[in-house]
Amino acid sequence: MGLDKHQLAGLDERERGFSRPVEFEQDGQSYRAILRYETFRIATEAHLTQNEALAILIQTLHSQGYRQLKTQMSFRNGVYLGSQEFWIEYPDPPESQPERSSFLGRVLSWFR
């Protein structure tokens, strides 16, 4: 049985658009998701399913500043699907809200 492959698209930490394949590597009964982008290679720890490994990869990329991420399965069990599958979008994590400044702090910021 072949492994799945997804196309991953989004914006990198410098807000540049990208689209790269995500491949899976089987490690016994577990799977790792692997992404190669520019000069780095990111691989997840082993997980029970390919979907779990993909979810961890998305979380890792979000934590590194990647945004507007979406995937489309292009191979299922080693069989090429083309672009038959729908894109799955992953909501960006909420941005931390800046602390509300006091009235005096806002007035002083006008003079900076």
C-alpha cells in the first residue's frame, strides 16, 4: 500500500506565497509528515495516522508564523488523484491581543 501525499499552500513567515508537496514516511506502524521548503526540511514526530502527522505539521508551521495554510490530497494510498479532492483550509491561530493601555498611556502615545 502506498502513502498519501498532499499539496500544501499558504503564506510563509515573510508573507510570501508558496505551494509544496507534503510527503509521508512510514516508521513501523507510525507516520511522519515531511515538508521541504527552501533551505529547510521539517519532519514531525511519528504519529499513528498520516492525518495526525499532517495536523501536527500544520500546527508547527502556524507556530513559526505561517498563515492561510491549506492542503489538497494529491495521492491516496499511492494512487494519483490529480486535483479531484477539495482544498482543506486551516484557520490561522488567533493573534495575541495587545494589552489595552490606560487613558494616560494613549494620550502620551500621541506625542511620540
